[in-house]
Amino acid sequence: MAPRSPKSKAKPQAPPSEYKQIAEQWKKAQAARDAQKAAAQRQGLPPATENVHMLEEHRDKLDKRRHAHFEKRWRWTVAFWAMLLVIHAIGIWLFTGGFLLTRLVLEEKSSCTQPPIENTKALLNIDDGCWHPKSFDRAVVVLIDALRYDFTVPEDPKEARHFHNAFPFLYETALKSPQNAFLRPFIADPPTTTLQRLKGLTTGTLPTFIDAGSNFAGTAIDEDNLLMQLKEGGKKIAHLGDDTWWSLFPGYFEPNISKAYDSFNVWDLHTVDNGVIDNIFPLLGAERKGDWDLLIGHCLGVDHAGHRYGPDHPAMAAKLQQMDTFIRKLVQNIDDKTLLIVMGDHGMDSKGDHGGESDDEVEAALWMYSKKPFFGRTAPEYATPPASAKIRPVNQIDLVPTLALLTGIPIPYNSLGTPIEEAFAGVKGNDWRNLAAVSRLASAGIERYQASYFKTRSMSQSSEAGSPADLWSRATSLTNDDRAIYSAFSEFQAETLRIYKSLWARFDIPRMIMGIIVFGLGVVLLLMYASRDQDDEFVVMNDAELDYAERKLELMQFQDETDAPQDIFHKDLLKGIWDTKVLFTLAVLIGVAAFRQQSMDRLAALVVLLLIAGIASSLHEAGKTILNILPDSFWGWMAVVFTVSQSIGFASNSFTIWEDSILLFFITTFGMASVISSLRLESKANRTLGVYHSVAFVILGRLASYSKLCREEQMPYCNSTYYASASSSTSAPYQLVIPFVVFIVLPSIIKSFLVPSRSWEGLAPTWIGYVFRGGLFLAATYWVIDTADNGDWFVGKIPEGSLKTVGVYVAQVVLALAFVAGSTAFVWAPPCVTILTTPSASGRPTVAILGYANAIGSRYLLLPLNILIGCLLLSKPMGSGALAIMMWQILSLAEILDLNDLKTNPIGPVMLALLGNFYYFKTGHQATLSSIQWDSAFIPLFTIRYPWTPIVVALNTFGGQILAAACVPLLAIWKVGPKQKNVLETTARSLGVFIAYFAVEALATMSWAGWLRRHLMLYRVFNPRFMLAGAVLLVLDLVVILVTLTGVRSNTLSLGEVFGFAD
């Protein structure tokens, strides 16, 4: 035999006994299979392989049917919520149309050849003066946006702040050369927004509060105004600066010498001002004398410095110093025939914001200068400029007749202003004849306007003693005493202005009532929808074996009935709208209204009432009656008390002013009640957890309360901590620690809520542990960059604007991570579960699904976390800390509701709504227009870009409420397994309770604002709170449709693909 290779070995042979054992096992298995086949044949069942195939086929068909059914249910749910949005919008529109009235604008125009009264000084010539001999050939108007009066008066250096003593030229000139200049407080009529102030400064009439909404989308002024009179007189107007003028006066400005600059970029302190300064001086040369008759320069740096830093900041001092140098140089370059006016359009509050009617916001400055002696004082004490804005103020509308008469053009037809005394008193201050003449002329214009207005309104004028008609009659009867004539006409002008301020505050009561009725019935409809009846069961089992057994039984009993009718709750609710009678009635109403050309408000109200009636009827048929609204538990009554008591409290201005403290009391009350409830739980572990989360809920609310932004009415009993100081709008360097603490702690806290339910699986560790944490780090980094930019940490070391550029790109990365990558991940991510297979003693593998009991909630949590990243970035450091605490509180709330079996109780959504409102205040906001953080628009953007700019500002303003709306489903589906039934309907009902809280709040603020329409604090307290409530409600309606319900759909589809769809 050939020798074997040492590497080749014979295969080992099994012992004979082993072969026998395998053969016996095979025979037993074959016999068992044959017996199973025989039994199946005797019972008429298919073979096992065919049975498995049949069950798989049934499973696929059942999932497809349930998937299609779910999509239909979801679409009808969205349709119902869209209908609620329409009802809310129309109700608010009807009320605001009657509450925030716009004044009647008369189309008449003043004419140079037709003065309102016979006047011996009228030359009826634009070159010499139409109604009064002109004093100046040209005028230069420099508008320094937000130039508050106290910025211009001296202050003791020991008590001076950054905005003091930085702009002394105006005061010094008026004091040392009273015949060449005067300085007086210049009082703006609210709202103190630039666009409305420009309307008043050019037309001489009063704006209405509702115009504030158009501050950044101005429409052309059609009524008579100074610029229109100049244009029609053949005069040339040049403009430099704020582009708002170009929106109001399109086609008015000389194209080759006028330049407009973006007005909304509050981060840019220098571009507009430098553009005005660089371009205005070449136009003052003698060779450019015929290029313009009115030259307007609108500087924005002071306003932007206030918005960005607040008034008490070195940047404000630098800006005021620049303006001081600019005006000094301007005085040197004008000639004797040129009038120079420097003024502010409004002031600013202690944080640098404006829009309301506080003293700091309405007190601007007015300075007039003439190179030749021209101005006078009627009393020696008037030679010193007023020390404060409370002394001898001038209404801003008084500029209109003053400038018109000084430059020889007609006073605009709608002007209600009074000629400013210093401009017509003569250099000796005793030219009473001239004062009487100009006062008589302005008064005649007012009387003419008044007659036209009352005729158009079909109203009659009062002639009782002290009325404008009586004062006019007495003034015109005087003949010899010029001083008495001047005083009489001044009294007439003051009384007429008072009358018109009250007249334009008249309300359309029927329309207001109509809006309240429509909105109120909409609230009742929402409460009926959100109510719970006996059939609204949401029993959470979370038993995987029971779910599997139920699933197998469904497959075995499956019947392929593709055309079988399926009940869809929201479809049944909307069926009343499509009723033939309803549609016929709507068609008749619309046809009659169109034929008679009736107003749209009544038609809209009738249409909405019919729709509400149809839906209410369907709800009643479904068992959702008004009686179901009444709660049947302690927690239900607590939800009602919280909602109703707060709504009643809005009738008090002090309650409204201190709303954040009231909300903290409600939050603490719930936490203490949940502590007591948790102590009654049977399980020791549950008792411990319940008490822990309840105590944490209370402590976290108290911790968040240290983030404060005080409103003016709260002083001196409130200490602002949101910014570096009460007079700043930037964060303190120490506050930069907060976002980094959030970056380190928050992901670990979220993990601690997921680990107990084995839900730290799937995408959760990667997304929360790395992506979410990375987003938090980048957001914290952004605020370091922003603070370095604001504090000039690297000035002179890196190119100017580099930090801003880097910061914008970092912010864009964070938002892309949150909303682009985050949305993609949420849509496509699998459930946060892991399937483990382990062998058992019987030899058959055992399957364990980690995270099964919280499969729905853990995956949905990714959606609010993505929103949280964006909101954290767009809030200041204190705000980011507050929102992180809010997320912690929401998770604790979910645990409390789960432990106390309150998932479907209304207290959950109501507490979430309370948290949303509470954190609105904790993120640096108040129910005032001036607290809107417009600078947030430039966190991820260099300039205004639609629609992104409004979206960014909305996320900053309503971040707390938006996050709360996104978390509503979390309360119902936290620690709920994937086979839970009626998740969509239960979530929609929770959303109904949540939105009902805000709807009741809006109804209450609407009703109280209407009832207290003559209250002193109407436009300071009640009206802004109503506007906030209405805006929040509409925003949340949109968030529910676009974010929350869409998120529930994506979550359900992802779970259905893995575990199959539940009913």
C-alpha cells in the first residue's frame, strides 16, 4: 500500500448506537406528521404548509385593509380639524372687525388755490406760499428712528447710563441759540411702530390699533399728505434710508439721488446710517440746489441698537455719538433758506423694544433748526428745553401743519394737528397776529374736515356748550385781541382732537356680538367633541402574548369582505355639512347676499352657524351631548376649575399682568394633588415613582420660574432675569453656561425615561445620544458666537461680520438637523424596539421584544425632540434652559398620568396647555407687542426671507405652546404597546381638550376686551392679551393639523409595518 500523506485523515465514523438513535427520532417525527395530516384530512382542513400560507395571505390582506381604513380615518380627522380652524378664524375675524376699527379715510384733497377760510395772507402760489407766506425754500428732515426724548437731554454724570449725554448737540443748540433752534418732547400716538408713525407724521391724522399688524407690509398711503402736496406742487423729494417710505409713497422720490435700505435687519447697526451719511452731504452743495425741495434721511441705527442690545449698552452710546457728529456736520452744510428738522418717530422701552403705549415708547424728541434767527418763545421760561418729556410736549401730528405752512404748501385735508408755537411766534416771541393767523387757518381746515366726516358718516355735530362747534363759533367771533384769538383756536383744536380720539374708538357692537356668538358656539362644539362617553374606552393591556393570540384568532376568522362598510367617526361628524337641505340653504344665502350686495360678515356668520349646527347634530347622534361636558371625577373638575378660573380672571387687569404667577400656582397645585394621589397607589414601586415624578414636576416649575421678563406694570415688584439686565436685550456671559448644561444633562434625562420600559432601543440611542446631543451642542455654540459678536470679543482681530456669518451657518445646520434630517428620520425610523431570540428548555426558540410595552410612545417622542432642538436654538440661553425643563416636566407628566390611570382624563391635556402658556412667559415674552423678539428672525438668516422669517419668529414666540401641542399624543400613548386600538381617535380627543383650553381662553379675552372696551387699560392690557390668545389659537390649530396629526400618522404607519395595523 502506498503510504498516506500525513495531512490526509480518514473521516470519523459515528458509533452504531448513534445511528439507531437518529433513525428512531426520524421515524417518530414522520409518524407524528402523518398523524397530523390524517387528522387534518378527517376535519376537512388543508395541510399545515398550506395553512401557514393561507394565514400569511390573510395577514397581508388584513393589514392592507386596516392600512387603507386608517388612512381614511386620518384624512377625515384632518378635515374635521380644518373645519375647526375655519370656525375659529371666522369668529376671530368677525370680532376684530368690530373691535379694532379702522377710521374712515376721506378722499378729498387740499388745494393751493382753495384755502379753508378767507385769509388776507394767502398768496395762492406754491412758489411764494399757498395759504400762508412760506418761510423756507427747502427742508431737510432727519428721522432718527426710536430717538427717545431723554436721549437728548443732559444727565448728572454720576447717575448717567450709556444712553445719556451721548447726543448733547440738540439740547445745547436750543439752549444757547433759542432763535435758531428749539427742542421739545414729541409724543407719538400708539401703536408705536414705524409704519403707523410715518402715516401720522405725513397725514396729520391718528392711526388705529389694528394697523399695527401691517407694520412690516405697508401699503401706499392714498389720503392727502405732505408728500402728495409737494409732488402735486411740482416739488422734488429725495429720500435716503429706511425702505418703509418707498412702500408708503411709491413713485414719489427722485430716482437718481434717492436710495432705500432694508429696514428689518435689526442686527445691522451701520449700513443704513452710513448710507444716509455718505449720500446726504453731496446733495447739500450749491450745485445740487435744484435737485430737491424736501430731503428725507431716515436713520435706523439707534432703533436697531435698542432691539439688539437695549438702550443701556455701549453700542447705543456709540450710535448716539455718531448721530451727534452727523447733525453737527449737517448744520454746517445747510444754507439760510433751508429748514432742518431732526426727530424721532417713537421711543423705546427699557429693553429697546416698542409698539405699545408706555411712556418710554411714545416719548420721542423734536428739534428744529434754522441758520438764520427765526424761532421764538412766548414766555422766558420756555427758552430752556424741557427737562423731561412730561413738560410742554408736542403731538407728532402737529408737525404736519407746521411744515406745510413753513414751506408754503397746503395743509393736508385730514390733518388734525396744531401749528407748533415756536415756529410762528417770531424771534421776539410776541408775534401773536401770526400765531392767530396760522392757528385760525389750521382750525378752519379741521372744521372743514369735521363737516365732511360727519356728513359722510351721516352724523350730526353737537352744538352744546364746550363742544367743538361752540368753541369754533366763539373763536371766529373774536376780532381784535390776537392773543385771545390764538388761545380760542388752540382750545378748539385740542377739544376736536379729543373728540376724534374717542370717536375713532367707537366699536361695531353688533359685529362684535356676532363674532362672540360664532366663536362661542364653536367652543361648545369643540367641548362636545372632546367630551367622553361610555363607549370611549382606551384600555391599555400591553400583553404581547395576548396581542399575538388575538391576532392569530383574527387571521383564522378572516373574511375577505373588501366592500364591507366601515364606520369612520369623523366622517360621520361631517356628514351633516353635506346634507341636501344644508347645501340648498347655503346656496340660497350666498345667492341672496350676492344679489343684494350685502356685507360678507353677516353671510360668513350665517354660513358658519349652519355648519356648526350640522356638526353639532352629528355629535349628538354619536352620543356626544352637552351633558357629557360635565366631569365625573376629581381630576376632571380640577381641569375645569383651572380653565374657567383663569378665563374669569382675565377680567382683571392685575390678574392678566401677573398671569405667569397664576400659572405657576396652578402647576404647583396639580403637582401637590398628584403627590397625594400617588401615595394611594397599591404598588410600593408605583407609589415611589408617582411621588418622585410629582415632586419633580413641582420643583421643575419653580426652577423655571426664575427665568423672568417683567412688563412695565409689574415694576417695581418684579426682577427681570431673562436678559443681562432690565435695560438690555442681550444675554449675560454667565447665562451661556445654561445651553451647555442642557447639552450635557437633557439627553441623559430623556434616556432615564426610556430605559425602564426597555425603550432605549432601535434608533433611540443613536438619535438621542448623538444627533440630538450634537444639535444641543451646536445650539449652545451659536449663543457663544452671538455673545462674542455682541460683546466685540474679537474686534480688530477678525474681519467685521465674520462671527455673524459663522453664527448664521451654525444656526442653519442646527435647523436642518432638527427639521430636515429630523423629519426624515422620524418618517422612516423603525420602532424603538429590539427583538431577541433565546433558546428554551424545550428546544424551541423564545422571542422577546424589548420596548414592546412603550413602542408607540417611545417612537413618537422623537418628533417633539426634533421640534425642541429648533426652539432651543431660537430662544436666548435662559429660554433654552426653560424649554429643556419643560420637556422634563412633560415626561414627568406622562409618567404621572400613566401611574394614576389618567391617560384619557382631561387633566392631562389641560396641564399641557398650562405648561405651554407658562413657558411662553419663561422664554422672554409677555402679552405685549414690545416683547416680540424680532431679532430672532436673524438667527438663521442674513435678511428677511419669506416664508422663513415669519416661521422663525413664530417658533421663537410660541415655542412653548407649539412644543406642548406636539406632545399631546404622548400623554395618551406613553407606555402603550403597538397593538393598541383607537389610538387616532383617542389622540384626537386629547387634542380637542388641549385646543378647547386655548379656545375658552380666546373666548374669555375676546368677551372681556369687548365688555371693558372703555377701560383705561384696554390697549395696554386687555387688547394685547386678546390678540395673543387669538394668535396662539390659530397657530396651534395649524400645528395640530400639520405637525401633530401628521406625526401620529407617520408613527402609526411605521409601527404597522412591523407589528401589523390595529383597529
